[in-house]
Amino acid sequence: MKRVIVILLSLFMLAVVGAASGVMYVSSKVTDELALKSETLFTIESGSNAYRTVKHLRKIGMTDVSPFVAKVWLKFFAGSTSVKSGTYMLRPGQSLVDVFTLFTEGDEHLFAVSLVEGLTLAQWLEALKQNTDLVFDLNEGKLNQLTQDNGVDWCCENVSQTEGVYLADTYFFTKGTTASEVLKRAHRALIDFVSSEWELRDAELPLATPYEALILASIIEKETAVPAERDMISGVFVNRLNRNMRLQTDPTVIYGIGPTFDGNITRKHLRTATPYNTYVIKGLPPTPIAMAGKAAIHAALHPLTTDALYFVAKGDGSHQFSTTLAEHNAAVRKYQLKR
């Protein structure tokens, strides 16, 4: 009887040791670093499961975990195994356990698209179309829908108001997001930011609505590439509006010419009447002429106090500001005619 008990205990101990060894082996394999030399994107397709995901990682050489070890780990030790479809960024040093935390929590990699200030909607649409991580789903009808029912009465009731009604910024998204969703977020961001800035605007601005502030911001955006000049440019335009002077800004003329503009602005262009030719019309054009960023919007609502009424490009991106027409004409001769 004692002999039987000894044998049974021995077998039990062997089983325990074997099980422990098996657990240790499984644990060591799933905590080994994946075979990654650099950051690598990995996509889990819709409908995939945990075992299929491990099998895919093995197939592409990221892990050597055997099917048996994978099944044991997933069944008894892995915890949550409900992987979520999506694209994930895998990094050197991560193990199978680490990446499965990403997969089961749905912690997808975020891609970025920069929608640059000073560009037009047409240029933005081209950038969105070229981004292979987005699904491009935009057309004229959808663009009109994106800006409706935005909760404000100062923007986009007219379906023609699609230019300049999105906030220039960098937007992050998961792979497969639609371009319309990105623009919808950009429009919401613009409405929120302009509405907030409008409440804090300087007193006695010659701007009747937040939309007029957005129009002015778009002109400021096109007029200077020097951030420090934005509030000064705004101050000049505000002075001219207050004095009922025409803005006489070339970017509005160019926008009014449209796609046929060849890069050379002529006297004929300046004299040809369009709704955007601020050499002909008084006040602001009917819509923004480009997308504006936060800094330009802020400048439009917080202009620098200045006596300047004119400015001319120096040729290096900056401008010479003048308070009188005589000073301005001298600056034009110095910086423009000599070129």
C-alpha cells in the first residue's frame, strides 16, 4: 500500500513539475520580444480572431510561437482575447503579450493629416485625396451637408459658403476614416474657436459678425508668412475699414480670378470688377479666400493699434508699413519697382 502511495505521489509530483515547466515555457515564449527592427504597422482585418492574429504574426516572421503554444496561452492565460480590427503600430521591444494589449483594447495607431492655413478648399481636397490612409468620399453635395446644422446663425446657411469654413490644423485619425469625417471635425473646431474668440474680441471693431472676422482672418493668412506681422496686418485692414478705404489686397483679386490665374497679376486684373476685387469693391469680399488658422483668427479680432494704413512686401516675406501715401509710394519704389 505504501508503495502505491509513493508511486502516486511521484506521478503527481512529476505532473506538477511538468505542468509548471509547461507554464514557464509558454510564458517565456509569449513574453519574448517580437522580431522587430523598427516600428511596423500591423493590420487586423474585420472578422479576425485571436488565434488567427497570432498565426498571421508567425507567418510574417514576427514571432516563432507554435500553434500549440498559442492555443494554450490564448485558452488559459491570455485573459481577454477579443481582438479588435484596425491598424496598430508595433515597436521593437514589445512581446506578444504587449501587442495583444493593444489589439484587445483597440488602441489603434493614429495617422495625421495637416490641413495647412492659407490654402483653399480645392487644395485641401487634393491633399485629402492623396492621403492613402483616408477613404476619400467627398463631393459637392457632401461638402454642403458637412456645414449645415452647425448650431450657429452666422455661418454656412448658404450652401455656397464652403471656402474658409474649416479650421487649419493637424488632425489625427485611425486608418480607414473618411475624409468627410476629418472635415466635419475641422468645421466643428472652427465654429467653436471663432465663437469663443468672438466673445473676447476687441471693442469697436468694424466687423458685424463672426463670419466677417473669418473673412478678414483669411486675408491676413494670405498676406503674410511672418507670424509676428499678423496683428499689424490686421491693424492696417481695420484702419482702412474704419475709414471706408478699399482694402486693395492682391490675394482677394487673385482668388476672384480663379484657376485661370497664371501667377502674374496685371493692371487689368486690378481694374476688373469681381466680388473679390478689393481694389474695386469697398469692404470685405463675400466669403473667406482661404483657410485660416487660430493665430490669424485671433489677429483679426485683436488687431494691433497702429496708425499705419499701407504696407508693401519687401521680397523676403516681411512687409514695410506706412502711415501716409507718400511714405507708401516711396516704399513701393524701394521694394517693388526696383525688382
